[in-house]
Amino acid sequence: MRALLQNANVMERPSFSANPTITQSRRMNWARSSGRRRFFRNTTSLCAALLVACSPEQKPAAADDRSGFATQYADAWSSNDPVRFGQMYEKNGSLIVNGSASTGRAAIVETARLYMAAFPDMVVRLDSLREEPDVTVFHWTWTGTNTGPGGTGKAVNLQGYERWTFGPNGLLLTSDGRILSECLQ
């Protein structure tokens, strides 16, 4: 980090408070000078470089943060944005709902689009998360009203779970879901 700062070639701003003999007009001249522009341009470039260099690589499903991933997953289901939901999966991932599989991110996005269109007000809530050997089990409650095209207007309240495995990029490789109970209103 120190080497990066030393090599940044950032012009130091003069310390006016440390030198009482510098007049107000000299302060104003520095403020309008090319030195000021160069100082702020170099400082801005350095800050941007540090932010990029120090930003952690995004891996949303790190083994120690499965609950954060599960919250993001529930939010993605509830977002009415099927592309956002699809981004939770590896490109070759699989979403299985009661035995019916959608394989590949494009198919997952299309499946999510169908659910989101049929239940535009749907909300998925994380109920619990459990780690088992080789899988994470995501228990959820899913509510919504079937007001989409050709809908019945009936509200649903479903409870179920998904058994997750993760791929090399920290995204879902498989999500095998089951509905445990349902209540139609």
C-alpha cells in the first residue's frame, strides 16, 4: 500500500495554516491554479485505483455467509426481476420445483418469469437455513395472489424448502425444491 502511494505522483497541497505569512490572495491563486487541478485529478485517480484494488471479489455464497446468500435469494425471488433471480445461479445451474427441472441460467430466468407474471405480488421469506453434509437446506414461506394473465385472483400461502449445492463461483449449482404445505384462499 505504501509503495502504491509513493508511486502515485500526487502533488501535495500546500499547508496554508502552517504558514501564517501566506496571504488570502495566494490561497485563492492556488485554488485556481493548474496545481490544484492536478492535485485533485491525481488524488481522484488514486482513490479509484485503491477502491478497485482493495475490493473483494464478489462470491455471494461463501461457506461462512450462507444466511446472507439466502436473504439475497429470497429478495431476488420477491423482486419481480427474473434476471436478478437467475444471477443467483451458475450458468449451467439447475432449478428443480417439485421434480420439474429448468437447467441453464436462461431456462431458470424463464421459469422465474412465469412465476413472477402469475403472482406479481409474490414474496418469498427465509424461514430457516440448515447445513447438512454437501447441501444447504433453505426453508421458505411463499405468498402471493394469482392476479397475472388468466389468474384466478386467489391468494396462496406456501411453505417448502430447497436443497442447495454450490458451484465453483459461489453461486447455486442446483436448487431442488419441494412444497410442503399450501393454503389457498
